[in-house]
Amino acid sequence: MPKVELVYDPGCPNVEAARAQLLRAFAVLDLPPRWQEWSSDNPATPEHARGYASPTILVDGQDVSGAEPIDGEASCRIYATNDGLRGTPSVREIIAALGHSVAMLASLLL
């Protein structure tokens, strides 16, 4: 099972929509919906999850949209999708990242 993480800022209005996108992606792949959430203002957030704008979805430590963490203040994030600018990654991007991770795991088991 891929390691999925949602990095968010508590003040970002797009967090609930990101959770909904995750649920849709897991459902399409018929995977149990499991992920860890990290708040950008929590000192317990691990180093690898710091510096991302909100919301960011990581699969096995990689941003589903290919972004890198940045230095600076917490902020909301905008995604360029086929449907225009959005506050969350597309379900297609999440599925691609999850599918890639599942395929990599399967190849290790074969």
C-alpha cells in the first residue's frame, strides 16, 4: 500500500475538497482510503512534509503534481488542471501517483 500524506494549513479553504479528491481516487482504484494528515502549524509535522503549500498530497514522499517544498510562510495552493485553476490536485493526478506506487510495489513482489 502506498504511503499517502495530506499536508495542509488549517486556514486553507481547500482542505475538505482535497480529502474528497483522495476518497474519489481511492474508490476508483478500489483501495482502502488511508492517509496521514500533517498540519503546517504543528511542530510534530515531519521535516519531509514541511514547506508545501496547502493542500498538498504526497504519495511515497512525492507531490502528486511534482511540486517541491518552498521556504516561507504557509499558503494556499493553486493547481493548473485540464479544467482550469483549482484548489486541489485532480483525481487523475492522484490516481496516477497511487497507480504508479502500486505498480512499483507489485513489480517488487513478482
